[in-house]
Amino acid sequence: MLKRFSAISMFIITLITTSGAFAQEAAITVRNFDPYASIRIFLGYHNTDPAENATYDGETELVNRLQANTRFGAKMEIEGVKTHVEFGLNTNSTTESDPAYLRLAYATYGFNGLLLMAGQNYTPYFFPATGDYVDDNGLGGFGVPYDGRQQQIMLSWNGLYASFIETSKITTGAGTVADITVQYPKIAVGYDFKSGANLIGIGGAYNTVKINDPMNVMDGKNLVSWITYARLNFVLGDFTLRSTAMYGVNTGNFGIASTPKAANADSIAPNMPTTVVVDVDEFKNSKHFMGYINPMYQILSSLQIGLGAGYAQVDNDTFEKVDKQVAYFINLKYNINKYFHVTPEFTYRDFMKDKSGVDEGSEYYAGAKIQFDVF
């Protein structure tokens, strides 16, 4: 662990101390070299009410931890090329080999009105709410479509974009698959209309792999998954409304997380059955809808109140019932100064009933996030 931290620390120190000299010797203009760090701590109580067929009792426990999205990184611009590299601290690491992890590493370059982005970045359909629970993604799986930070190449022009993303190779639901053939990258296309802080966007994304396994009844068939999505950010004075909705097929195979687990909180967080189902010798698609609404109001220059409600459901012809879940939150973000923020929050998540009609339990969190932004 110390070796990994030392290597990363030396990389950052060397980058900072040599950037000026490099620029002078090579006669290259380095602009906007901005290192930063954000330390985020979660403190509060987490309560679980288990499913009706659970073998354990619910409990209330104290959560006091460094969030896994605590981060440090830097942004730089050289000769029109903008780069962004960011690392996170893996606070749940149980090995010495991964105390830190790469979050972002991408570059952008504009030419003839086009913007090219290449590297590891958030996918274009990720549009988070302001809930802090679960490392600032409290509505993940409850309205927020999220498949991680992925390697991709994106071209955009006046709000139009096309992104070629690392293919999701998840074959869960298709039985035991020995091998797959990747034919195309995951592709996302869309359009965002922007006017100041206001945004209206629509888009869609497609993913497919070919099953290559003579021992599998689905050998030679394509496992297809896709999503369509829309999002909104509306600002009127001190009021902001943020929202998104997604409809998709086999989103578990696409890579969309259905319910992220709260680290170190012993969350019950059962995953929704979002992957394809094999029925004899054919695929039965799992149809997935989810969305959220997140109004916010700036009470004072240093104080903002936020509310959120998210909903998700999955259906399949082979299910007895539609699997549903819902979440709510309320928080207050208080900016003590430019670098120090405190956000008390209450979050409630109800996993409702599963595909067989069995109650899956619920959970709530009550506490606060303390955040220090450095540089």
C-alpha cells in the first residue's frame, strides 16, 4: 500500500514541480494547471428492515467513514489540448495492492467546431441527483442510470454527440457462457439543448455481444441490450429542478447498476433482476424503467435545500410480479466557506416486493456529509 501511495505522490509532486520548467525549455504554453483534492466524510446512523424471508434481524448502526469518492487530481491545458486525471481513495480495500484507484483520465481537443474527447470518463447518460447517500449517488438504481466511468471516444458538435464506449460483456441471465465475441463498441448518441444553466437532453445507447459457446443453447445468438433516456435541468432564479428518466432492455447486460450497496453500512440493497432471461431456447427481455425528480431551492447564498424522489421497476414475461423499488431524500447543503461544506441528510429506500411478490425490506440513513475541498 505504501509503495502505491508513494508512487502516486511522487508522480503528482514531479508533475507540479516540473511543469513550469518543462514549459520554458520546450517553449510550450501550459495553461490552467489546477491540482485539487476533495476529502469527504460520512457520519450518521443507518437502519435496516430486512426482507420477510431474511435469516437476520434489522439493526441500527453508526456509520463513520471516509467516502470512497474522496479524490485528488489535476487539470491541465497544453497547446489547446485539455487533460484531466483523477484518483480516488479506495477506503474499502482489503489488500495492499489497491489503496487508490483511477477515476478519470481523459483529454479533449476542439477543431472546426467539433470537440473530441478520449479516455476514461463518465458515460453521457449519467445524470446524478444531489443525494449524498452511497458516496453521492443516493438515487443510483432509483432513477440514475450509471454504468461506471468507462473508456470511450466521443465526438460532439453544438449539443449533438456520439460516444463509442467500452462494450459491456456481462452475460448474466444467459446461463453459463464460456466465451463471447465482441463485434461493436457500446454506442451512445444524443442531443443536449443548453441555454445558460438550463438543459434538455435526449439520447439512446446500444450494446451487443455474440455468444460463442457450443455447449450453450444460445450459441451463435446476439445478446442485445439498450437504453433510451431524457434529462432536464431547469433553473428559475433561486429554484432548480433536476430530473431524468430511462427505459431500457436487459440493462444488467448493458452494465447499468440496479442498486449500489452503501460501503461499510451493511446495506441490504438487493439488486433488481435486470438481465436477460433464457426461456428454453430463446431470450426473454427484461424491461427496465426508472426516473427521479430533484427540486432544489437556494434559501441563502450559503444554504440550499434539496428534495429527491426516485422510482424503478423491472418486468419480464417469466416474472410473477413486477419488481419495484423507491427512494426519497431531503438534505441541506451549508457552505461554511469556499472550501468547507456540511450536508445533513435523511434518505429512505424501500425495496418493496421482488419478482415473486416477496417483500424485500427497506433502509434509511440519517446523518451528514462533511466535505473539505483543497486548492
